[in-house]
Amino acid sequence: MSVVKINTLDVPPQGADEMIKRFSARIDDLSQVEGFLAFELLKPTGGHETSWFVYTRWTTEDAYQAWRASESFARGHAGVKGAGGQPGGGHPGGGHPGGGHPGGGHPGGGHPGGSQGSGPANAGPTLLEFEVAASATSQG
């Protein structure tokens, strides 16, 4: 079964456009990563306007960890600080599509996509990790 990594990002309303811009700038890079299956940046609705989700799906935990150890991941997270003030966003498992990927992970500090100097777009992530136990996809 595949594995899912979800980061929650606390994005203030004024950071929404920047968040989308940063992720969109690098979305094509993620599709080139071995073991990558899916990515979605989920903008909240329904009264939870600041809690965004970054969803990634991987063939195996090993594929995900290989990406986490990659140079592109390190490049995309240079200067990013998140929970705990640790480089790389402070996520014990990462989970976001940073590095050579959509927006470089949490677009809140690595300035991917040419957003140099614009500052954090989120207040810090929380990593959620899952193994897919059952799933369905559209046949049409």
C-alpha cells in the first residue's frame, strides 16, 4: 500500500495568494521524483480559513524518505523554519512537497518560485502521516 503525508499549515488570509504562487511555481518538479504518486494543496473553506493541508502520496515510505534525503529537498527548504524553529520546517517527517516540488514545501520561508524576500506565508506546519488502507478512484 502507498503512504500519505499531510502537512497542516496555518496561513493567514493575507498569505493565501502567496501560498498558491509558491506551490504552483514548482509543481512540475514533484512529478519527476521517483516514487511520487500525488500532490494536492488544499485551501480551506467553511469557516477554517487559516488551516491549509498539503497532501502527498508516495509508493513507499522508502521513496518518501529518499526524497527527504535528496538535494532538491534540501534546496527547497533552505532557510525554512517551522514548528520548533528547526531548519526544514521542524517536521520530523517532512511530509510536504518541498525540495524540488510545488512551492518548495511550506512556502513559508524557502522562497521557492522566485518569491525572495516576501517572508513566511504560513505560521508553521504540523505533519500528519498515514498508510492507505483502502481507496477508490474514478473509472471515468
